[in-house]
Amino acid sequence: MSPDLVIRDDDGKVNTVRYEAVNAMLLNEFLKERRKVQILGETVAQQQKQIETLTAGLQKVSNQIHLIKPAPQLVTNDE
């Protein structure tokens, strides 16, 4: 339990819980986690774009290599 959510008596024992503060604390924690999720979503979107760019580049290079590769030749033994 968060020490900010309780009121203690003179002996240091928990006297009561500040229930009115619980909602504010939970909302604050929710907003922090929501922001983290938004940042992660943005990161995923950025990485997806990078993957698509790299995939397109790889496909382009692969196509160029395929065009450059000499066609197989048939060798015959004509004696």
C-alpha cells in the first residue's frame, strides 16, 4: 500500500485509508501506462515501415541478381 494513501495515528499505526486519493492515483498510473503503450505503438509502426523499406530493397537487389545471373548452358560431349 502506498504510504500517501493512508493516515496514521500518533503510534504510526494505519488509522484510515484516503479513498478519495485512490482514484487519482489509479488514474495517474493508468495515464502513465497508456502513454507507454502509445509510444510502443509508434515504435512498432516505425519499425514496420523500416521492414517494408528493407524488404523492398532486398527484393530489388534479388531481382537484379536474377537478371545478371547467366543462364545455365547445356554441355554435350560431341566426339
